[in-house]
Amino acid sequence: MKIIAHRGASLRYPGNTFLAFDRAIDAGAEALETDVRMSSDGRLILRHDDLIEYRGRVRPVRELSYRRLQTISLGRRQHVPLLEELLDRYGGMIPLILELKEPGLAEPVARCLKDLRLENSCEVTSFHLTELMLLKRLSPYLPLSLALTAFPKPLAAILKEKKIRTVSLQRSFVTRPTVQFLRQKKIDVRVYAVNDPREAARYFAWGVKAIFTDDPGQMTKFIRA
């Protein structure tokens, strides 16, 4: 079972920062997951939440320029990184999973990956199926996966038609029958976010392919034990 660092080692360090990513790699994570949004001036940034505190007010991330976002401290001397910085730093070194957090990102992300020739080193995932379908047209060989909370069985036929073979499910909605059903349909299952080794052991026994974890150090020790 593969260990994917969910926003890096985000249990102990500010998520989606280079400090969290570096510590995840040090801990033995097999892939890094991060979240992509866009600033008001069209820069692709790494940020999970759509809101951020700026000068004492909570503001939508999309309303702030990258220059303004850079003035916000995330703790531990970390700031909001750019997607291109992530790709320059880790592309080709460790698999990267980029979650598109909002509509309208498929084209700029596809362009960024093509410009840096990293389409084979990254996977793109999203809750927005329409974004994934656009990406498939723009970058036919780019690996894609669908993020979901729970899995409605009728969706299996749609995924087969769209040639998406991996889904990521929220841990609270994952059951053995769901995993078995998806495996029968030749759809790989990943679960997020798992920080308890006993829970991870259960998913491993069920045939889950990977877990997203905020604590890659603990999960790696469990897997290697």
C-alpha cells in the first residue's frame, strides 16, 4: 500500500509548504499531494482552503494577488508557494498529485506541466469531473483520478467510459463492500486522510491501493514494520 503525503507532513508542519514537503520526503513518503488554486493575477498557487487571513480580515484567496499572498506567514517562516516552484523543486524526483480545487484550472495546469515537460511525473485529481475531462483532451496521457466523498455505484460506468481508473474516497465513507465493488470494476481505491496505523491496516487488508496521510513518518514505520 502506497503512502501519499497529504499536503506534505501537514500534521506537524504548515500544509502545502516546502517545509512540509521536505519533511514528508525525509519520512519516506512515496508521493506528495498538494492543492492548486489561482490568485487574482492568474498565478497557480498551492493552497487548500479558499479563504485566508490577510491584514486582520478573512479574504477569498482568489481576490488576492500573488504578491499579497506572499506577505502572509503560514508559520515556521513558510509562505504560499507557486505550482511552478513545486514542480521545479520536486518534479521528476518524487511523484506529485495535484488536486484542482476550483473550476477553470485545467488549461493553465496543463500548460504549466507541458512547458516543464512533467506530464509523466505528475497526476491530476479533482472533485470536478468536468475539469478532468478537459484535461484529458488537453493532455491525453496525463494520469487522472477522481476525488469523492463517497462512491455512488452508478458512477462506475461513467468512470469506465471516461477511462478513469483511480478514485480517492473520504475515510468515513469507505467500507469493505465498496472497496470490493470497485476492485471488481478494476478501479483502484485510495483513502484520505488516514493517520491511525490500525485503520491503515484495515484498508491494507481490504485491498486499498494507497492512503493519503498527514503523518507520513508514522505510516511509513507501520508499513515497513
